[in-house]
Amino acid sequence: MKFTPARAPLTGETLETLTARLALRGEPAFRAKQILDWLYKKRARNWSEMTSLSKPLRAWLDETFDLLPASLVLNKQSADVTDKLLLQLADQALIETVIIRVPQEGVGLDHSRKTICISTQVGCAMGCVFCASGLAGLKRDLSAGEIVAQLLHVCHLEDARTPRARTELASFDNIVVMGMGEPLANYDALICALTIVNAEWGLGFGARRITISTSGLVPKILRLADEPLGFRLAISLHGATDEVREKIMPVNKAYPLAKLIPAVKAFAEKHGRMVTLEFILIAEVNDALEQAEKLRDLARDLHAHVNLIPYNTVAGLPWQRPSITRQERFAEVLRRARISVTLRREKGHDIDAACGQLRLQTEQGRKAAI
Ligand code: SAH
Ligand code: SF4
């Protein structure tokens, strides 16, 4: 499922593809780098700012490329330091990008550590029963340019907030691919986008600070293990046995734990670093202590970090988060076994930060308005 816009997004071009495109027009080899410097380093917002380029070239660029293929329609800030951006694409589709700020001691909020959560699809086809992103199914994949554009939007917002140090390209510390969509179901666009984000001529952002989260597409996990760039991996486990997992995640039928766990192990061995197991705690679905014990055993076997996430309620869905006492009891089983575990007091509950919720509300609002 693809959307082909009238003009190609500039944010989807690599140095090689842009050089080839410009060579057809008789432009010298250095021109592509010059244009990408305007985009990623000097953060030009329109073609007229690119003053080192001739007017005819700028006119041709404008006809050929969309400089930034997404526009900001809403920036919903929450009291607890999370910003949720709603972006509109050329075909009116809506996607979400979240800025999560973790305040550092002794410095203001502007100097907090920032993690950016990006989307890879409009909707999602995986059908996890608890998730807002998948409720209306998959609308389409995002292009590489649309994935990169989310980060450039964040850069523009953050640049305005805090002046960048000269040496700093990106204005954030980590990227998590945990927004709307299943990233590994849009594999080629994802890798192309992250290659641009990582490249010296792009945002120059380290692959080790990028985490890709997947619901468990085994063949793609194995393919990811062979990528030259060493991205981090997080697995949305949410069930420590097939019985529990397949009730809430249909993907478990095709890739049950007997297939998933060896793939995660292969990835971890190749990369030599910890994989994260994400586990949403949903009351009376997966929060029993037997699940905690099974999860403990899996984490021990994989030398994995466990991230426990109290479920974020979704309007129209019946699932609830367990009480704090129950959450703590679950976490304690893992802590006692010295498993590296975090029980996330998730940021942004008050602005519907769980994936897909803001878009869903806006889409519903649009329908109501028609
Ligand atoms: N599709 C990928 C990445 C996007 S979802 C994946 O599933 O891993 C990012 C994370 O948010 C996943 O761990 C997902 O299970 C979790 N999530 C989805 N709905 C949620 C909710 N209502 N509350 C808390 N976490 C949720
Ligand atoms: Fe898709 Fe991830 Fe939501 Fe499952 S949890 S429906 S894979 S976005």
C-alpha cells in the first residue's frame, strides 16, 4: 500500500540518489551535499533560504521536490513534559510524533534529555486487541521521506526552543520507533529513513541511539540483525506464554514464542547488546504472577532488559491497567531475580500518548464534522 505524491519528498533522498538526479541536469557532484546541508544542517524551511543556489535551480527543485512532506496541525503539550505532534501528509493522512522530555537534575526543562517517538505507517495491520493504532486497520505505509520529516519537524521546534550548539545536528538524544504502525512491516522505507538520519550528510544521529520496536515479525528480525547499522531492538512481548500472547496479539499465531525467542537471541548475539522486552500490564489479561515468573525466565535466557508499561486505557476498548500494588508485585518477581527492569510511569497519559490515540480522536472528529 503506497501513496505516490506529485513531488518526491526531499527528506527521502540519499546523497547518492540526489547526486544522480542532479547529474541528469548537468549539476556538479558537490551540489547534492550543498542542498542536504541546507536541509539538515542549516535547517532551511523553504527554497528561497538556499541562497548559494541559483534561482533557476531553486525553481527546478521546487517543481521536483517537496522540501518537507508533512505539516504540523496540532502540538498538544501535556503538563508532564510530553509533546504530541499531529502531522498531516500530502494525502491528508494523519500521523503522530511524540517528544518525551526527561528532566535532568539541576537544569531547566529546555536542557532535559529528549526521546522522540516516530511513526512508520498510517494505522497498523497487526490487529493487537489493546492498541488504538490498529483499530481501523492499515491505511498505508509511510515513505522514507515521511519518516525522516517527523524528525526534522522536531528539530525545527526544538531549535526555536533552545539554540543549538554549533556541533549539534539533532536536538534530541534518542529515537524510538514506537509510534503508529509496525516498523518491520515497512522494512525498506524504515531502513532507508534511518540511513538518512544516521548519515554524516543527513542528521548524523548514532544508530546506537535508535531503538526499533516490533510486535515480532521473525524473518524481519533476522534480516535486521544483518544490517550494517547497529540499531537497538525492542520486542513487544505482552504475554510470556503462547496462550496469553495469542489472545491479544494475532501475530503470535504465525510467529509463536518457539520461533520468536531464538530470533531475538540471534539478534542479541550478533549485536552483543541487550534487547528490551516490552510488557504492557493489562488487568486480568497478563498480570498474574505466573506470567511474571515466565517473563523472568525468558529475560534471563535472553539477557534482556524488561520494560513494564502500565496499560493506557483506550476509549472504546474494555482493557484496564492493574492497581499500583499489583504492578509492583509483578515487577518484584523480576527484581528479585536481578533482572534489569523498569516499571514505566509513562509520560503523557493526559494527552493520549499511547500510540494512535490522538489520530483516532481527530479522525473521529473529522467524521463527525462531515
Ligand atoms: N508496532 C510496534 C511499534 C509501535 S507500538 C510494536 O508493537 O512494537 C509501541 C508500543 O506501544 C508497543 O509495545 C505497543 O504494544 C504499546 N502500546 C500499544 N497500545 C498501548 C496502550 N494502550 N497502552 C500502553 N502501551 C501500548
Ligand atoms: Fe500495531 Fe504495534 Fe499497535 Fe500491535 S501494538 S497494533 S503492532 S502498532
